[in-house]
Amino acid sequence: MSITKPSLPKGTRDFSPQEMVKRNYIFDTIKAVFKKYGYAEIQTPSMENLQTLTGKYGDEGDKLIFKILNSGEFLNDPKKKSFDFAQDENSNKLVSLISEKALRYDLTVPFARYVVMHQSEISFPFKRFQVQPVWRADRPQKGRYREFYQCDADVVGSPSLINEAEFILIYHEALKNLGLKDFDIKINNRKILSGIAEIIGKPALIVDMTVAIDKLDKIGFDGVTKELLERGFSNTDIEKLEPVIMLKGSNTEKLESLKTVLASSEIGLKGIVEIETVFDYVSKLTTENSQLKAAIELDITLARGLNYYTGCIFEVKTNEVAMGSIGGGGRYDDLTGMFGLKDLTGVGISFGADRIYDVLEELNLFPASAAQGTKVLISNFDEAAEMYALPIIQELRAANISAELYPAAAKLKKQMSYADAKNIPYVILIGGDEMNSGLLTLKDMESGDQQKLDIAAIIAKLK
Amino acid sequence: MSITKPSLPKGTRDFSPQEMVKRNYIFDTIKAVFKKYGYAEIQTPSMENLQTLTGKYGDEGDKLIFKILNSGEFLNDPKKKSFDFAQDENSNKLVSLISEKALRYDLTVPFARYVVMHQSEISFPFKRFQVQPVWRADRPQKGRYREFYQCDADVVGSPSLINEAEFILIYHEALKNLGLKDFDIKINNRKILSGIAEIIGKPALIVDMTVAIDKLDKIGFDGVTKELLERGFSNTDIEKLEPVIMLKGSNTEKLESLKTVLASSEIGLKGIVEIETVFDYVSKLTTENSQLKAAIELDITLARGLNYYTGCIFEVKTNEVAMGSIGGGGRYDDLTGMFGLKDLTGVGISFGADRIYDVLEELNLFPASAAQGTKVLISNFDEAAEMYALPIIQELRAANISAELYPAAAKLKKQMSYADAKNIPYVILIGGDEMNSGLLTLKDMESGDQQKLDIAAIIAKLK
């Protein structure tokens, strides 16, 4: 066997113990909030049948799906011999001959597949959350990986806007629990966007319109104007659009203006009522929490994968660090239709765990407890001390204290650097004096303080 | 878009909310014990470079590795045109042209790769645990899946047999915490097996010998004799083997017999000392725990992937249900050698989570808490009751009680079956009386009892 210098596929990552405790802290915090609001966890397999995924993410998305080679001697099938490498320029034909499975690209399509396959066992409305990795053959770059976790909650089978209101609360509670102080939960509604396209007389160009105005933050109004002109809008259209997309003021003021602008659009007005209802539910759910109300911002330029959403649309941004959105979601009215189950409405949100990680790191918001594994290391200087330590370590563990014995006699310095590297806050030193007296030396690794205590006192202190 | 009736790739599974809480209960219980003994979690990517995995699992294993197709237009490279489907019968050549990555097959090889890649950041001994899925293109059958979780703990860089002793304690504590009462932790040592092969004069046939005697449980001594004859052993050899592999008595008695039998084998005697040392450490670590000592069984026929292990070998079996092993492991002396890092000794164990799940299910050992998500559902009969319920549900959540409002006015029966299906233990009923008096009806779903209580009393009761 030749020795291969090991490396990782590009765009993938190992997570060290230090990173894992921080990642688990984020996932556990978000999951606890999902559960508190009645969401239950499911998992789906990493691989789906290729036909389950193909055609669900557009042509560009399809190209980014990681396909899995059929196993076994898949060339034995004679029809596969018909493929001619010299002639066929396109790999799609070959792929269809040798691959039937693929890695999931997101959690949403597998969830739709799950709901359809298990519809007879599910009691609707079905509130589920799911935290699993997804894979995309994207070009890797800073902050963009080929394997990353998604962290989704969705409810299907309930048209009530209480769900939208509760998702706003979930975002707020989870991000607050993670220590974030200043963030915007942006909301918009696809029906308002449809209304706007309608009143400027270009309902067919709604996608072009939203793609352009979605960039307002990045390219400014002049940039949006240029793009709208390229996409088939006239200067008159843009004049009508300007006051709408440049709306200023409080959410209430924006809604009042929109009511005037969209007075002639039935769908537009419906979108306004939906937003107002959501705001109303949020108010009733949060009588005292003015911080949350300040965080909610009606943003008419927000679009996010418009083809998909049919009602409210969400996006969350932190104001404490320059970073893209750290969460998003919305309502979709026919997700399971692609698998033959019609008219099942759903609404869901997602947390961007990798970006939240970077934000917490930059703001130094990970609690000390999220860096700590073993609580105490017992030193090991010789065989007598080792034997003396064995019942002690089990006493510590019996008291549910995470404890390690350094597994060989070694120099103090070496054992101390081991404790340091593992972020172990206490070390118990056992030498001749300690064995004679039964009073062990407990060293606090942060302060450097040492105390002589019996094991009961040590357990009381460390618990 | 045509509608595809959804299905799952064979050998893969969805996990429902009910299954997930049970699976998490198992993983959380095991992880808590790993942590208590000083093991820290890592994760590695699902995909590894194909060359990292190839050649590590034998020819049969290599065939079972799921390969991932290169993404993009991978046929553009002219050298790939050289492949001729009509001529080449073997898919291996094609695979090497179109695939560079594969799904991990176990957690051990990726761990070895991790240790070598991160050796400068790691403070040895490195105690890590890892709970992640692996994928194998095995033929699916009852209890065998193409995607399943492995649950491993290993320590590298420490030759101390304290590690072996602690793994026995970890097995015992985790399985006991899961509610198992009667199980055997079997132990053997590769050096004892080498010693046995040596004293019967067939050291080169050690693999054949162990493969045969490993089946003693299944095929009995006659079956083993037949297989040994086929594998090149003589009747004289088998006469020498019989008393060794049929050893009866306590662990101490077996060790005493072995000392006589292996008196002339240096390596065999070394294996005996290792086992005695482990037993000694276990004794010192468990002064009062006689249940554990009874569970440990020296089993000379135990082999498990012998090529791999160099010292102690473990296997765990439950005696309460007919089931294969629910855990196993051992010491290996050169795992990282395949990636160029020599002489790093390691020892590790694994829990068979899927089998443990089946055992707990069959013995009805999942605690009620492992079936419970939402604690209380608030009913919804009309708009007035819904509005009344909103501040109440947030009060419950503020007290950290997982609560749901049924998100639409519906008949009582429908809401009750929703609570039943989700295993929600309490329902709060809000009608006209309740809104007038502020005393809400709390229904205990198991007993059927109803009580009128104010919200503070309800919170006190549910907490």
C-alpha cells in the first residue's frame, strides 16, 4: 500500500473539538427554540433518487447536484455500451446511464418528498425541524462550502398567519439567546410584489422586477434603474416604481402608503392584509417585548427565490457585523405538488449556521461553557500515584464530573500543557504528601491558585 | 415538470419525529458517557478523496464504497475520450476517469486522516469521539442499511492499558444508563491468538485459525474442526487447539490455564499480562461495582477484523434479546501509518446504534421522556379564544414549557387527535367560561382528568 499524503476534497471541512462545541452550542440553542414552539425533529437520508431532485432547483441548480455512481459492475448492462465517449460531448447522457442517486441539495425538497411518502402517518398541521448537511458542487470560496449544514423549520397544512408570526418570534428568541443584540427581521409578501407589477402594468415581468429591486442595497437606485431598463421596463414604469421601492418611515407608515399605491390591485391589498395580520399576531404574542417589534422591518425590495414563495417572505440580517443574511424563509403554497400531493400550504424558515458561527466568533459571543469539555485532569507522576488516582477518578465521574487521568507518568510541564490545550479548568496533583494525607492539591488553571482539599470538598467545588 | 411518485433509494431510511427522539436518546446517552471520560467530539466531511479510502478496506470493501461523480462537464478532458464502452468490460477504469471523491465508509480511516493532517494542532494523547453516518453499497437486508450511523471513541498516542480498562467502564456505564441489565463485555488479545498459533506450530496460519474459531458460537466445535482441516490444519493441530478454545471457568481460571498452555510463547504470555493488567485496572476503578466484573468475559475465540488489531479486542453482546454484537473495538498499533505517520498507537470502541435501538424497542426500555416533544397544546375554537390564547402561550414558553396553539379554529375531536398523534400530554381548553373567569381547563391526556386552574398554577404544574 503506497502512502498517500492526506488532504480533503475542496470545499469540505474537518471540525476540531473546539469548533464542535461551538457548533453544537449554536445548533442546540436553535433546536431548543424550535422545540419550545412545538416543532419536532426528522431526518432524511443523505442520498435521494436522482429523479426526486432533478428539475427542482432550475438548470443551474441541477448542475450543482452531486451525483453518486451506481455501485457494482454497472457496465455489464448492454445498453450502456451504446455510449460513445468520442462522439458524445455532453456528460448528461453518460450520467443518466451510470447514476441513479444523488446527495441532497437542500432540506426542502427531501422534506416535501417525506411529507408525500408519509402523508398517511402524519397528523397535520405538521411542524418539523431538520438540521442536517447538504451538498452543492459550487465553486468553493470564503464562507461558501460544498458541504454545509442547513437548519430548517417548516409547518405544512396550516394556512394560519400565526405560523408566520411565530417564526418571527423564533428568529428573535434564538438569535437573542445566542447573544445577538442588533438585528433586523425583514418581511415582505409576494402578493405585494405581484400588486406592484400589476399597477405598473407589467404583471408578466414580476420576476425581472423583483430580481432588479432585490439588489437595491448593493447597487443603489441608479443601478436598479439601469437593470430595469435592460429587463424591458420603460422610464414611465420606473417613475411609478420609484416611490414604492424607496418607501421610508415606520412599518405602519409604509403600509399606509402602500394601501394608496396598491388601491386598485386586489392581490396587492391582500398582501398588505397578510402583513398587517402577522404584525397584529406578533403584537399579541409579545405585549412587553418592544425590542422585537423594533427588529421587524417591512422591506418591499426583499424577494429571495421568488418563484417559490407565494405569501410572506423573511430575511434576517445582523447589524453588528458586515455579513450577508443569517436566515430566511417564507410561505409556499404548493411544495408537495411536485410529488403529486396538491394544495398543501407550507411556511418555513432557515438559519445560516455557518454565518452565525462567524458572527459569534467575531463578536466574541461564545460562552466559556461552549469551550469546555473535561472539567478536571488528574496528574500522573508514577505507578503509586496512578493506582491511588484510579478510585478517585471514578468518584468524580460518579458525581457526573467529566474527568481524565493522564494515562502515563510524565513531567508536570507536559501534563500542564495537555490540560491547557484541552481547555481543562482544573488539575488534581497527587504526590507523596497527598497520598499520605488524603488532601489532594487542586490547581485552578486560570488563576494558578492551588488548594489542598479532600475528594469530597473537590467534588463539592467542581459540581 | 412531470410528477414523480416519490421513493427512497434502497437501504436508506427516513426518521420520523417519534424515531428521532429515541435515536437522540441513545446518542445523547452514549455521548454523555464519552464526555465524562474526557473524550471530545470531532466531525469529518461526508466525502473524502477517493485515494484516502481506496485500499483501506480490502478488495471487497473497496467495491462497497459509494463513489461521487465529478461535477461539471467532466468529459471535456481529451484523455477521457480514450475510454471505450464497447471494449472495456470493467468499470474500474471508467470510475478512475470520472470520479475523485467518495462517501466515507467508516469513521476510522477518516479519523486516521484527521490525526495526520492536524498532528501539529493536536495535544496527544488525543481522545476523540465521533457520531456520524457512513455509507456502504452492501446488499440491503433486515438490520443492514446503506446509510447508518457509527458511534466511535478512540484514543491515539497512549499505550497505557488504562484506556482499555476505561473503555470497558464506558461500555458498562452507557449500556446500563440505557437500561440494559444483562450483557457480556467480551475481551481477547491478538497476542494470545498469535501465541496459540505459535505453540501449535502454525504461526503463518493465524488468520485462518482465528477466522475458523471465531465461528465457534455459530457452528460448534465440529464445524470449526471441519473448517480448520480445510484451511490446512492437521488433526494433531486441532487436538492441541481444542482444550484452548474450549476453555471453561472463570476469567482467572482461564488465564491460569492459558499460562500453562502458552508457557513457551513469549508473545502469548505478553497477551496474558495485558489482559491481567486491564482486569487489574478495572478492579481498581470499580471497587464496589460487582455487576461490571460479572459482565466481563475473557473469550479466546473472539477475533473481529484481526488484521487490524494488535492488542486487546472487545465485543459486546446483550443476553436479553437475540441480536448480534452491539459494540466492538480494540487496539491497533499503526493506523496512521497508511498516511505516513508511524508508530502512533491507538485503541477504540464503537457502539452499534441501530441494533441498540432495536434492543431497547424490543425490551420496551425507551423512557416516556424519549417520546415527548410539545408539553401542552392550547385549543382553538374561534377567533376570540385564539386572541385570548396568544399571550398565554408566550407565558408558557417564557417559563420554558414547550407549547403549541392549534393554528385554526377546529372541532374538539380533531384537536384531540392531533394532541394524541403528537404524544402531547396536556391540553388547555379555552371557551367562554374560561375567558370570563381566567380559570383555564387543563386536560391530562393520559388520565382524562380535567382541572380549572389559572395560568400561574398551570405553569407550576407543567414545569
